[in-house]
Amino acid sequence: MSSPITSTSSLPIREQTSIFQQVGLLKAVEDSYGGVKVDVEEPMDSDVYVPLLRASMSQWRHQGVKGVWIKLPIKLANLVEPTVKEGFRYHHAESDYLMLVYWIPETPDTLPANASHTVGIGAFVMNDNREVLVVQEKNGAFRDIDVWKFPTGVANQGEDIWTAAIREVKEETDVS
């Protein structure tokens, strides 16, 4: 390796980034947990990308980085397979990107799992006459059978649970 790389090993990652970009590393930003995040944005061929990824991984190992997060937009789907072949695994996918991760240390992987659940709500509504609001389903498992239940539903992503309960009661009963 050239001397600029070896002479900067004691600098923090953010100070090294501009120096290492000159010698061909992926642009990375430190996260709060000893890892780095890479947002690959520019189109490139895997013949260019793989050497950059390998050099970057080598540098991050040397720096003691723990986790590497690589975000690949759909337009760069050609880089998914080479990234996986370098040892990365899928973390999650959204409508416009795929996130891949790699745990570097020889210790148990502590990268958090992707969110994989939904929050269901049920609303107990009572009026001043102590009457409880119940509904019958128009769709779903309880449709067309004589079952009464509380209004229920699922909270939307980022929605406060109280807001979700009020929304579901309004949707199912038109009561607000």
C-alpha cells in the first residue's frame, strides 16, 4: 500500500475518508455504533465496484470497524450479486433500495434485525350510558357469521398507537 494509507491509520475514519477516496475506496460515513454506512449512488460496473469494496473492507478491518451497511438503489441492482459474493447478507429491502450488511469482527454479530412486525390495535369505546361499541366484520375471517367484536386494525408505519385506534374506530364505525 502507498504511504498515505499507512500513515493515516491513527486518524478517525471521517478524517481518513478524503485521503482514501484518492486511492480508491468507497465513500463511507461513520454510524453511532462503530460501523459505517455506504450509499452507493453512482452507476458503476462490478469490475470497478468489487476492487473498491475489497479495498474498503480491508481498510475498515484495519480501523476496527464493526458493521458495514451498504445501500444499493434499484438502479444499481447489478451490484447486489457481487456484494453478496463478498460475504454481505440481505438486511432489508424497500421499494427503491436494498440494504446489505456485513459484520467484520470475529465476535457474535450484533447488527439489529430489520423490523418484521406490525402493531395491531383494538379499541374499547364506551359512551356515557356505559354502552360498549362493537362491530361485525364486512371482510375477513368473521365475515358473514354472527360474531360481534371491538373495532380492530393495524397501526400504519410511524403512526402513534392512540392515533391508530381513533382512525380504526372512525373507519369501521364512522364514530369519532
